[in-house]
Amino acid sequence: MKQLARPGRLPYDPRMLGMGIGELLVVLVIVLVVFGAGRLPEVMGSIGQGVQAFKKSLREPPEIDVTPKDSEAAKAKKSETS
């Protein structure tokens, strides 16, 4: 309780988007009701994979595909053989 009484300190962690423990529990219960207990691990796993892919894309430069398309390659081969 002393932590909440200190002046200049927020009563919540700003990294949690301004949500306190009570609000976080309400959100988690709503997610559990919507998705169900059986599907919840699958949903959380897919969210985790999406976050990992997003972080990976931020770290690595975009890959540029420079291979010619099939029709372009066929035209190039025809012009070389003629």
C-alpha cells in the first residue's frame, strides 16, 4: 500500500497500457469466455507466432525476389536461340 501512497508514482504500470490488475483480469475472463478453454492455447500460440514474425521483419531487411517470372524466362530463351 505504501507504493500507491508515494507522490509522483502512477498506481499502475505504464507498460500495461494504463490497465490495472482488475481491468487485466476482466479482459482475460472475457477472452476465456469468447474462445473457450480448449481453443485458448491455439489462439495464444498463433498470436505469439504473429508477434515473432513481426519482430523478425523489423530486424531483417526485406528480401527482394530477383528471379525472372516463367514467361519472361521463356521469352529470353527464345530470343537467345534465334
